[in-house]
Amino acid sequence: MVQTVQKELDAIAENYADWQKETGVKLIAISIDDARSSAKVAPDVKMKGWEFEVYTDENQDFKEQ
């Protein structure tokens, strides 16, 4: 993941639990990293402790829709 995106997701993660309690919002992040980089996504998410769902779109199918 790009460092800028990680910083943004870190900032969101700091407030996410409160936002969920207040509004019921559910955040889903979708990584568009290629196959080589996408292997790093799950370990990064686990290391960061992000509580929201993170999916990968290696072929950028979702992006193209």
C-alpha cells in the first residue's frame, strides 16, 4: 500500500470505533495493489490493527466498473 493511503487509514482507524457507535457506519477499504504487492496487504492490516474490512482487487475489476 502507498504510504499516503496508510496514513489516511491510520487516521480513520483512530476514530472508527467512535464513528461506528455514533452512526453505525461500516468502512470497507479496497486495495488495488497488483498481485506482487497485494501479498503485503493482509500482514499490514493485521500489524496496524485496523478494525475495518480490507479487500484486494489485484486485477482492478472493481475499479473498472
